[in-house]
Amino acid sequence: MNEANLMEEDFQMRMVGSGERISFRCQRCAECCRNVEDAVMVEPQDIYYLAHCLRARGEVVDGLETLLDQYAHPVFITDGYPGFMLNTVGADHACVFLKDGKCSVYSARPRVCRLYPFGIAPGDSGQEFRYYLCTDKPRHFGCGSVVAGDWISANISKETLEYLKNEYAILPEIGRMVRELDEAQFKALLFHFLFFRYFNYDLDKPFLPQYRKNCSELKALLSWERSNHVR
């Protein structure tokens, strides 16, 4: 499960250096929020902070599972690995959170939205991360000027960088463990998988310690299933 490969296959992306200067300026046109059906993936950290945002403005958030039922839908990303994409509405398949041409959850918008038009992926050759530029909407380019690394630093928190380091370390391992199960085994574990991956968070406690504990529990669950159901 390589995020870089997913981006290259599904979007118009090219690799950029952190010091590369790009002719780009946000037009505040919300074009990047439209025609995004099955395009905006929400990660565990995204869901946690979206729930915080919605609860703060008075919405009842009984749990992250309920929030996902309302605003997202499950998909199999690759190799049978489950995830969630934000719902879209209308003929232009706009993000469910786009209201009157503006993001209604801007302070808690998902990472992919925060970094647009850039993306981030696991690094190689001693680098922690690689950076990508999304070029599928040409009208965003040709005016203004941003440096890739500066844009990313300004739009991503230290906590998110730490979260991504953990994600990029553990996702290949979890993916391998999932692939070692047969279809029936994984189907039987699906709810528990989603529980530890996406649902099991207390909004009144910090995210990262809960995330790390959930990852450990998920690995233990997958390992137990494999060792107790030898094919």
C-alpha cells in the first residue's frame, strides 16, 4: 500500500523538491472541492478533528462511526484494504462540506485538502517524505508563487507529521497481515478492523496516544487471527 503509487495512478501528479518554486495562488473558487467523487480520503486523524469541529458548533456526535455514516462512505482502497471517502452532493459531485461556495469545516478540513495542490508520501534515500504537485486543475497555476516546502510547512502541523511517520511505518505491515488472511477471515474481522482503525477514539483525549494504542491492538488482532486459523 504505497501512497505515492496511489497518487500517481489516480491523479495527475508529479514529484517536486521541497525548495521548488511553483506558480500557484489559491483562487478561492472552490473548484478543488467539486468533482471529487471518491477522491477525498479521510484518515483516522481527519475523522477525529472533523468530529471535534462538528461537536464544537453544536452537532451531536455520538461517535466516529456515526459521523462516518453521515458524511463518508467505505471503499476498498487497494488489496482489499478498507478506507473511507467523503461523500459528495449535487450534479457537480461537490464535497458534502462545501456550503455556499466555502468549506464549512475549514479549520478541520482533511489533510489532502490542507496540502492541496501538494501531496506527501513516504520518503526514500534517507528522506522522511517525498512531495508531489497535483496538476489536474490548470486554472490554479500561472499566477502567484509558492515554495513547496514552505506551503506544506504552513499547512501541516507537527502532530500530523508525527502521525504520518507512524502511518507510513505501520501501513505496509498491516497491509501484509491483511493479505495473509483469506477473504472469509478478513470479512469476519472487518468490523473490529474498522473499530481500531477509525472508530475507537475518545474526543476528550489526545489523538496520537489513542492512535498508537489502536494500531497495536489492530496488529495483535490480525496476528491472532492468522496464528489461530492456519490455512
